Amino acid sequence: MADTESLRQVAHSRAPLSTWFGIVLLFALFGIIVLTVIGPAPRGSDYEETRAKKRVDNLKTSREEATKALTTYGWIDKNKGVARIPIERAMKLTVTELARQKPAPAGPIATPQPPAPAAASPSPAQASPAPAGAPPPGAAQPAASPSGQAPVSPSPRTTPSPAPPSPAPAKTP
């Protein structure tokens, strides 16, 4: 039994100080080797500088190409007869072309009709949509017009023709 107890004491005893000192020296030696290998190597600033120079060169060439395309004459597709002209010339041609054209009159603007309630319209004649400008079916009618006659409402089957649009709004002094 004495042998088993001595084995347990040896297994549970602490490592001597020299073993710990040797482990620390190994880690220090490994650190020194790593620093000597990586230390003098560049940190990558050259790589970023070369990429920045390439980006600046690409930007410069693309701006030069865009400026050339906007300021010079050239063929886009010679077989189809498509050419490019300078942007300043194109703007002048467009302005003179638009100045020669007369503006087309604007048509009337249609406003959407509000939906009529389904329960309030018993007959199909009252359910037909009202012409533009007519009051809704449930609205109060004025008693007389300024001329003294009652307003005449069109039949539901006929629609009034839209009034011709005015060429320009009247200016008030």
C-alpha cells in the first residue's frame, strides 16, 4: 500500500519552479521570433496607396470620356446613321424647335364623381351618373337663378358638350 500512496503524492505534487521558468522562456522565445519575422514587414499602406491611385486614375479617365462624349461630334452607329452632337448644340436646336411650335390647348380636366348610395336610388333613371357640373342627387337646389328663371337640368340620357378651353387665363390689373 505504500507504493500506491507514494504514487498519489507524486501525481498531486506541484511542478518545480524550474519547469514554470522553462515554459515562460519558451513563450518569450516564440514571441521574439514572431516579432523578428513580422516586425520589419510593411503594414500594408503601400497596397492601399496603390488602390487609391488606381481609383483616382479610373475616375479621371471616365470623366475625360464623358466630357469628350458631351462636347464633340462623333458616330454612335454609322450603319444606322446615328451620330452624337455636343450638348450645347443639342440644347440650342431643341430650344429653336420648341420656339417654332405653337402650344396645344389643354383639354378639360375631368373630376371623379362621388359614388351614389345604393339604397337611396329606387329607380334606374335616378341612378345614372350626373353630368359634370351638376349638383349631387341629394343636394338642395336654389329656388331661382339670377335672371329670375329656374335652372333647367339636362335629361339623364344626354350629356352636355364640354366648353372650349380658354387660351390663357385672364389677368387682373
